[in-house]
Amino acid sequence: MNKLRVCFAGTPEFAAAHLNALIAAQAESRFELVAVYTQPDRAAGRGKKLSPSPVKQSALDAGLPVFQPLSLRSEEARAELEALGCDVMIVVAYGLILPQSILDTPRLGCVNVHASLLPRWRGAAPIERALLAGDKATGVTIMQMDAGLDTGVMLDKTVVAIDPRETRVSLEEKLIAAGSRALVAAINSLEALQEKAEAQDDSQSTYAAKIDKAESLIEWALPASQIDLLVRACIGRTPAFTLFEGQRIRLLESAIDSAQSDAPAGTVTHVDKRGFSVVCGERSVLKVSRVQMPGKGEVSVGELLNGKPDAFAVGTCFDQPSANEES
């Protein structure tokens, strides 16, 4: 049996982990990787030096040809893909829109790995939205792509539990492991899965909009439970932050305190080496144990107090944001 010729398209670490799984599995599978697509190199760091995406680095390490078009909408891009003779394109967090001409080029179409149980959380931030919503479970859907936003028929679904203290980072790691296994299995039985594909119920869909910086600004009038969800959901990409004297302070680790307080929301009521407590809405209290100060790296509150013992002193009151405020 001839092996399926696979092109892979992706950009960030999440995608690179799936590419690495395919690279590791291809010798004993019914597919072979023939090319990798990723977004153009981006300027990064203080020197703004062009840096390859994680997917490009994985592809280069494996000796795979890399394509980095600015867009896939041109006839040139379509012809380039057609010349590769791939049977299927695997798309994982690529970041470029695939027009119908590209979706139709591979013999078996384009297959996407999406980090939710579709049709719930279609869109750019399914991991963060599942956490913010307090979902008890999420998962990975292997989907046949169409021209809509995560609307294609489903080939396979894997459920992943969300633990009570889950963060975006820990949940993403679980979804990478589940998605990588599911993707390899799906490509090895692709035609059979396509024959029994399941249509999505559009009436059950929800949209996972990207988290922007304004949404990451903490409103201390909200309950501690809601602010704690924001901290855990935003770790890594758009960290939750508060303002003090106009300066942005990122909150990177928190927990709901059992105490209650009648002090104004945003007021620090207790501080020690384990963290500081801030009053939130409904008299609830949030315990913060890890932060990032302006222009500094992330540290535990204990480490910060070693060098700045007066930081977050009792009575400190964080700024209350006005509507749509962002620093």
C-alpha cells in the first residue's frame, strides 16, 4: 500500500508538538510527511531579530521542506501545493485562512485539530474560554475542514477532563498529548473516518473569541472565584493584570481565600511570604502568590518581599478600572 502523502500547516508550540508526533510515528504508519507550511519568520526579542516559528524549527530539524507564504489566496500558492502531490493537509493552529481552492487541492482534503469538543468553543481561544466558563471537561476534535469557522464534519473526538485548579498551560499540555495521539490514529484510518463523519449541530455552537488585553484587566468588584478563573485562564499569552499607581502588575498564580472582608474591593488585607490577600466583590478574598512587576521577570511574592519588604503592604489599594480601560 502506498503511504499517504501528508502536508502539515501550523505555527506555534501547540502545532509543533503535533508535527513532532507525526514525525515520530511516520516510519511505522501509513503516511509520510512531504512538506510543512508555517507563517513567515517574525521579529522577536529586544533586537527584533527574525525568528522561525516552532513548527519551522521542528521541520528543519527533521529535514522537511518548509513553505512560508504570506497568503494562500493566490493561484501561485494553490499550484505550489498541488505540485507537492499531497493526499491530505493537516492544519493545526496555522493562523492563515485556507480558501476553498486550497481546501479542494489535496485528494482527501484538509484536516484540522481543534482544542475543544466541537461545536462548543469554535474560534481562536477554545482553551481559555473553556476555563473561563468553568467547564468540567473539554477535548480535541479532529475535523474535516470547510470554508466556515471550525464548522466542518467531525472525524474523531477525545474528551479531556478539566481539573479544579487547571491553568491554561496545564490544560494545553493535556490537550497536546490527547490531540497528538488522536491525530496519528486518525491519519492512519482517515478514509474510514471520513466515511462515517458526523455533522456538527450548529444550534449548540459557542464562540471562543481571542482574549484581548482589556479583558485581562482585573475588575476587583467581581467575585474572587471569577478573578481566579481569569488568572488561571490567561497564564502565558495575555496574563491577568491589575494597575497600581498607573503601573501594570501581572498576577500569575492565585487561589480563593477562605476569609471574607468588608474592606473596599482592591484593598490588600494581609501579606506574608506565601502571598498577599486582596478583597474582591461580594466580600470575597483572593490570595495572590506569584506576580510579575513592570519591567521585571515573574517571581513568587516571597521572593519579591525579600528584596522589597514593603511591597503590597496592608492597606494598598489597586486601581479600579473604568469601563474598557487598559494600560
